[in-house]
Amino acid sequence: MAWMRTAEAAAKVTAPMSRQILVTSALPYANGSIHLGHLVEYLQTDIWARFQRLRGHQVAFLCADDTHGTAIMIRAQKEGRSPEALIAASSDEHQRDFAAFGVSFDHYGSTNSATNYEVCKGIWQALRQRGMVVEREVQRLYDPQQKTFLADRFVRGTCPRCASPDQYGDNCEKCGSTYAATELVNPRSVHSGATPELRPSKQLFVQLTPLQDFLTAWTQRSGALQPEIANYLAGHFLDKPLQDWDVSRPEPYFGFEIPDAKNQFWYVWFDAPVGYIAATAEWCKAKGDSLDRWWKNPECEVVHFLGKDITYFHTLFWPAMLHVGGYQLPKRVHIHGFLRVGGEKMSKSRGTFVTARQYLDQLDPSFLRYYYASKLGPRIDDLDIVPDEFVGKVNSDLVGRVVNLASRSARFVETTGLSATYPDDGGLFARAAAQSEAIAAAYEACDYREATRLCMVLADAANEYVEHKAPWTIKKDPGRSKELQDVCTVVLNLFRQICVYLSPVLPDLAAKTGTLLGEPITRWDQVTTPLVGRSVARFQHMMTRMEPEKLEAMFAAAKAAAEAVAPTPPPAAASTVDDGGPLLAEPLQPTIAIDDFTKLDLRIALVVAAEAVPEAKKLLKLTLSLGGTERRTVFAGIKAYYQPEQLVGRLVVMVANLAPRQMKFGLSEGMVIAAGGDGEAFLLSPDSGAKPGHRLH
């Protein structure tokens, strides 16, 4: 038939060569539960790994718990148990939660393993042999209450570059600067709230300057990094001599003691990424494979997924370790943004800091897998959970457009099965099969938003066919039983095509589809051949609608849990609200006269277009309507807080009489007004009824 020749020809022309892919997610820290922010990464990685398996590639998806450091040691002391007992319990909890969300690791290990120690030791010896390790005494921050030196991530204070409060001791989330923890303004210990003291400490450092040319070439020319990341590294690190990397901590410390440095331990960021190799080694040993075939084989693609907050560890320190240790460098490092809820940072006090278990107590994991996929593009934009959108998208897309195809057709052919030959469907199956490579390309690029959009286009076409044919009406006429069987055969095959395309995102739905139609979904090319002449199982509900009340209950439970364990604010810490932001985030500016204020022409404007500025880290290009035919172009530094599609159609407040400013990217003809602080920004919007062009008085 014509549809078969077209689909099979497309499959033969575009059939991918088999690849060998080792894919990892960043190792979750053993000091806390998995939460919805973590799951952005693990679900994103799992979708990509499942897609690659479906395409017939050899995939190893590996992870482990990150188990060392001061935080683990202090928590274990407080709970009266050993660090080993704490990390064992944490590993069990993490793996249960990951399994519940369908994260398909091939092996899950621990950085506190003999295998990891041996790999660390080998890389350390290679660094020593290259003469890249030096020792010197430095001033470090010390917690006088916990009696321990503090890792950079366990000190918070005001950024010394942009004055943003409540930033980590190694980098600022707001301005992206990196610095020494000793540079923080008003530092405090995360563990006790005490003001840290400067004390001398002998430390071991790895010199990175001998590898500066190598790292510059790899980050800028290998193609392994997203352009934004390559530009970030070039402008923040590689434009000057690289600083030595502090890789040791004195006792007391929970971790691996350095074999040639008594009472010194590898800093957690030395042994944590080595956990990728150790997990591979353990997996290879269990299945009789060779570690070198994965980590010393140029034909193997090593792919890392991780959050933007740990970018420079994985794109400077880690490739340096791999290069010196003789291991294969990553072919791709995919960085993603943070999770926000309703446009704001996750917050325990607002009830938006939700653990995996709190979610699972109320909602189907498939809902979150699909929602994240529908929002994730190939860039580093933050992802936002908007509750109303979450409910609407799940109920409309999954239940209303996809599952509904099966529920409206499967029951009618439970006794007859599918037609012996595939009926004429007006080209629907062939057109859907022809979308195979476009959808595959979107998955490959981590543009899951585009992949799911294309699937919904196919679902709409299938639903139009159902509405036109109305099998529930045909059912009423016994003389049209063959027509009913043919119509349902078409609908169920279109449904199955969509489920194949969505199976990396929705493995549970794919499994149920395989059960319904008697053939598991295991290969991408199953979209090219329809099922005919086979029985159809009794239809079982595949997915229920999301109830808004359950989403509200989830947030309520998260808030109640946070309030139940809320600690007394440490005496040395500043008065705070929510997650540590000061009561007055920024000092008030000097007073002005009313005449100064009246010089501002504040107008309501409608955002008619919005797009990212690829060359700029912070800018979005907005096209604003002031009513009638007047349009203004404004470059706004809000890329970190809003996606362009969130802004189109929104009313904002702009300074209309600001002098135009010629920028590198074009002429900016005004300014939109936002409020913010503590790494957040909120565009000001007028009350309902306001119109573009209205002036504020």
C-alpha cells in the first residue's frame, strides 16, 4: 500500500547508526530528600536515555549518591548515628523515589565505595606525576560551634560583587560571579548560623594553568557545550589565568583520606564526579564488561546532564581530571536551569519546596514527567511550575487528546480485534510516520517542548478523524460492524504511534498501550508499521484526570512539613523572611521631590512579541505596544526569570520617556519596571481594565 511504501522508505533512509552512549545525571547529595527541583534533571536525563535506547543504541545510564563532606558528618553526629548508616538510609530513600518516577538507571552506586577510592587514587597519582599538586597554608573559614572548617557551599552571605544577599561561598546565583568564601560580606555558617572565623589551614591545590590552553580549546571548540556555557566560561574564567583548585580538607572530615597526605581528605568535589567512573566500573564488573570500553574508547559518547549551579566544576575541574587521568572527555555536557513555582524560587515557608515523596502521596508521576517535558527546551532557561497550567496541560493533552483516543475506540473492538488489513485513513498514518525524524531530532537536541508539541499536532489530527467518523454512532447500526472495526483499527494505530513517540516521556502509558494491543513498545521504528489482525485486550483506564484539590493538598503538606521541623533561627544570623532574604532586601535610596517623580512618563504597554537575545546572558528583546500603531523595542534584563512565551500578551508598566539607548544588540526605547531582590524579579502589572497607552498618575 502507498502508506507502507512511504513509511518504510523513510525509515530505511534515516535509520540511525548504532551508537555507544554513557549518560549521567549529577550525583544527588546524601544529606537530603529528592525534591521537585532535583527531578527536573533526573527526568530530563531519563527521557533522553530512554529515547536513545528506543532508537537501538547501546546506553549505560549511571548515577550514584554523593556521600562525603562536612554536612554529612555534622548531621550524623546530631542524629546519633554513623555517617555510613546515614548515607545507606539516604541511598535507599533516593532509589525508591527515583524508581517511583520511572528513572531507569542501569546502575546506582555510592561515592563512599572502594571502587571510587581506587579510581580517585589513580587520578591523584597522575596529577602528582605531572607536578600539578602543590601545598600551601591558607586562611579558611572555620565554624567555632561545630569545630570544623567550612566547605564553600556551607557558607552564605552577601555577594562581594553585586551585593545580593544570601549567596553561596563560591558563586553568586544572581550575577554569576565566582569568588573565595573569605570574600563574602557578613558570612554565616549554614550548619550553625555562627559567624565563621578565619584560621590557618594547610591545603593541597591542583594547578590548572598548565591545562589552560587545553581547557580553552575543549570548552570553545569541541562542541560539547551549549553556546551560552562556552561564552560564560570564556568571559568569567578563561580570560585570565585559572586559579589553583583547592582539593583537600583537614580532619575532622567524612571522606577519603589522601594516601600521601596524612590527616588530609579529598574535598567532596574531587571524589564526587569520579563517582561516574566508579559506578561504570561496578556496572561493568557485574555484567562482565570492560571499563576501558566506556571511559577510554573514543567511539563512546560520554554525556553529562547537570544544573547550571555546578557548571564550572564539570566544565573546568572535571575535564582537567579526566585529561590527566587518561579518560575520555565528555562529548556533551547539557546544562539546565532551575525550577520555580509560580514564578518564584522554591520556598519551604510558601509550601512550594515539595519532596518527591510529598508529590507521590497525591499525584501520578506521569503528570510531572509530561509537564516537565512540555516545558524543557534545549537552552538553560529556568522551568516554572504554574499550578493552573499544570492541571490544564495534563488534563487537556494527556487525558483529553491522547488517552481519549483509546478510550473512545478500544471497547468497540474487544470482541472482533483489529482489521486483517490496514484500512484507508486518508494518509493519516503515513503523515504521522513521516514525522519520525523531526520528533527524533527534537529529543536528540533535548528540545522536549518541541517533541511533545509535534505529538499533540498528531493527536489533534487523530481526534478530528474520530469526531468525523463517530464510532459510537456507527456502533448503533449492526450492519456497519466492518466499518466500525476499520475505524477503530485506524484510531488505535494512530494512538499507538503517538504513544511510541511519547514513550521516553511516558513509559507507563507506553507499557499499558503494549498490553492493550498485544505488542510491547520497544523500538522507535514501530511507528512505521501498523498493527493488524490481532486481538485487543479489555480496555482498562490508562490515566485519570488531575484533580486541582490534590495539587493543593501536595503544597499544603509540604508547607506543614516545613513548619513542623522549622528550626529556631540561629542567633548569629540576620532577621529573615522566607528562604533567608532580609526583611529589607536593599537599602532605601535618597528621597526625591515630587517634581522629580513627575518627570517620569509611566505607561501601560502590551507585550506583542518577545525573544531571547542569544549573545546576551540576561536580556530579552520585547516589542511593546503603547496603543494604536505605536511600537517600542525594549531590551530587559529578565532572561533568568521569564521565558519569552510567558510574556506575550501581558500588560506591563514601562518608562516611556527614557532616553533611547544604543546597545550592542540594537536600540532600546524605554524600560519595563520590575521589583525584585534575593535573585528574583517580578514584572509590575496593572489592574484589570487597564489599556495600552494609559498613563500612570
